[in-house]
Amino acid sequence: MNDMPTSPESTPPPTPAAAPSHGVPPNPPPANKNSAAGKQGLVYVALVALAALVGVQWWMSHKELSTVRTEVARRIQSGDAINTETKVIVKSAQETITELQAKVNVLEGKQIEAQSQQLALEQLYQDLFKKREDWALAEIEQVLSTASQQLQLAGNVQGALIALQNADARLSRADTPQFVSVRRAIGHDIARLKALPSLDLTGIALRLDSVIGQIDTMPLLSDEKPALPASEPKNRPAPVKPAAKNAKAAPAPEPLANDWWPVAKAKWESLSNEMWGDIQQLIRVRSVDTSDALLLSPTQAYYARENLKLRLLNARLALLSRNEVAFRSDMIASQDAISKYFDTRAKQTQTVQALLKQVQSSNLAIEMPTLAESLNAVRNYKAKP
């Protein structure tokens, strides 16, 4: 297509044959000459038309080829972009697939773990509910053991009684004839607990709290103050009242010469009574076991009250824990401290001492029964094949 046809104009004209030199005229006839010139013109026209057609064809082919090349380049570029996008999408899809695969692996692991846990739980449930009687007896044994410890350590009779009653109610709901022996032992322990003498621990603790609240207002021996001055003597002559303003002053009677003795006697008695009253206020004789109680400073008095409070609080704790030895020791120490440092003549101190004696007379030495019969019955029943 790129070979261009040669133009007819560039083609050299044919060389006329040399005329024979023998007897032939050098110039052809005119008719033949015109015919050859016409043919040569047609050939030229045909060649020009052919060259034009070839040029048009070449131009059209070149144009179509350029269009095809542009379209191919555009499509190749579009294909490259699509290929790049496809690569990005494929890479993202591969990453997503990798993440999904990892998640699927994790889910499969969790599923396997859940299945194993489910199997373990099912096995555990089967083991637990294999024998409902064993489970009920194990729970009752635990309750009875805790109640027995509370009964022996803290003397909690009501707690132990409630635990026994709950255990008996639990066995009654089970409605199993084999539990008759266990329920009989629990009934015996309930009867023993109900037969115990009642001890009002709450009331005794409240009395101790009342005594502790009164300690701050109880008078100490060192707080005693001198009494008020004595009243005026009875033999003192009454003061003379002033006369009314409008009344006229009466003339005073003149003392007789023989009336000085009664007046002097009355004055002496009045003066001696006043002196004796003052002496009684200055000097007071009282017998005290320990002289240190009268010499307490305000700080020492504060600590004496606080120490007594601590003694009573310790006695209260010993009471609640049923420690009779510690309770008796603290009560004796508290009463000794009251007798030593406080004024026992005061009514409030006497009331406190009476309350402490009443509290100390309480009997804490109550032997607590054990729940061994109920525990042995439960354990023997569990030990049966």
C-alpha cells in the first residue's frame, strides 16, 4: 500500500523505431500519427485516474488505520486501567478472603471449644443429677456442719435451730422413704436445742451499753467540790426593818444598865456558830482506800473513764462470744475501777453498780449440744452402697 504508482508524466515516451533506410520515407503517414497520440492520451488519463484512486484509497486506508490505532490505544489504555483495578480488587479480595479464612478458623476453634464445653457440661449435669438424693444429702451435710460450728464457737442456738428445720423441710419435700432415719436424727437434735435454757444475750448487752453511756456523767472522787456555806444561825437576831417613810421615828429606848448580859451572850453564840460552820467547810474528814483517786488530773480522769469503757466493751464481746472467763474477769475489773475512782455515794454510781451486779449474775455456762447425731445419720446414709 505504501508503494506509490508512478505518474504517467514521468514515463519516458516510447522511442520511435528508426525508419529503414531503404526505400521507406522518414515521416509516417499522418493518420497513424494521430491514432498513436490519442492512445497515448488515454493511457495518461487512465494512469492519472488510477493514481487518484490509489491516493484516495491510500488516504482512506491511512485514516481508517489512524482511527483503528487510536481506538486500539484507547482500548489498550482502558484495558490497562481495568487490569490495574482488577489487580487491586483481586488483592483486596485475597486479603478479605484471608481475613475471612482466619475468622472462620477462629470460629471453628471456638465452635470446637464450645462443643467440648457443652459435652463437659452435659457430662457434669449427668453426674450431678445422676442421684438427686446424693446431691440433697451433700447440701444438707454442709448446712448441718456450718450450723454445728456456729453452735460450738458462738453459741448461736437460733441459727442452728433454723438450719435443722430447713434441712428437715428439704427432706420432707424430697418425699423419699429412705430419709426417715435422717429426719428422725434431725428431730432429736431439734428437741435438744429447744430444751436448752434461754439466755437473753441481747438484754444483757443492752444493759452494758446503758452503763457505758453513763460513764461520762458519773462523778469521780477527784471531782468533789466543797459544800455551800452553812445557813445563818438560828439565834442570830433578826435585822430591824426600816420604818415606813411617812411614819415618824420613834425614840429608841434607852438600854438599861442590867441588860448587857443577854445581848453579849447572843452575840457570842452567833459568832461561835459562824466560826464552827467555817471550820466545817475548811476541814472534811473522809476515808478513801487509795489516795491516788483524789489526785487525778483532768487528763488522768479522762483516761480512767475511757479505760472503764474499754473494760465494759471487752466484757460485751466476751458475752456475745460466750467466753465466760473473760466476761467474769472484765466485769470484776470494771467494778473495782468504779469503787476505786468514782464516788460511790452518788445515786448514779449506785445505779450503775446495781446494773453491773445484775449483769454479772447471768449464767453463761450453758453446755451446748452437738449436731453429731444428724451429721452421722447423713454420712451413714451416703456411705451405703
